[in-house]
Amino acid sequence: MKKTIELPVEIGTVVYEEDFPRYPQRVIGYRIGRMMGEDEEDFNEENELDELYMEIEGCGMFGSFRASSFGKSIFLTSEEAERAASSD
């Protein structure tokens, strides 16, 4: 049985993080399982092995986020990210 994964945005899309809403970051890929830079011995047991992660980079920062956080803490515009940051 084949599974189709639906990605929230295309690779290369510029996104904005709630914690850094003024800094554009580019989606550089997706992965399933451990987050980027996380060694096996550091693997957080809360992370699901089959969960989809979005890899982003920009302004000297790199990060991994659950793809399910798109629209919650990762946004297409800086305005959306700033609104989310100010509502916390």
C-alpha cells in the first residue's frame, strides 16, 4: 500500500516563525523521524518516529518543526507570525 504525504508548503517557500517573526526563513526540506541535528541518543521520546518535520534555514538559523505546527507557530507572512507572538 502506497502512502501519499501532503506537505504544508513547497520546498523553497519563505516562512516566518512565531518566535522570530521578522526573520524570513526558507523551507529546505522535510524529513520523517528525528529532527535535524538530533543524534539518536538525544532523540526525544515525545517525538513520533513517523512524524513529518519541516526543515528551515535563514538568517544564520537552522531548525526543525513538526509540519503540523504550520499555521500555529510557522506562517507564510511575518504579520501572521507577529500576531501569533503577540497573542501569547
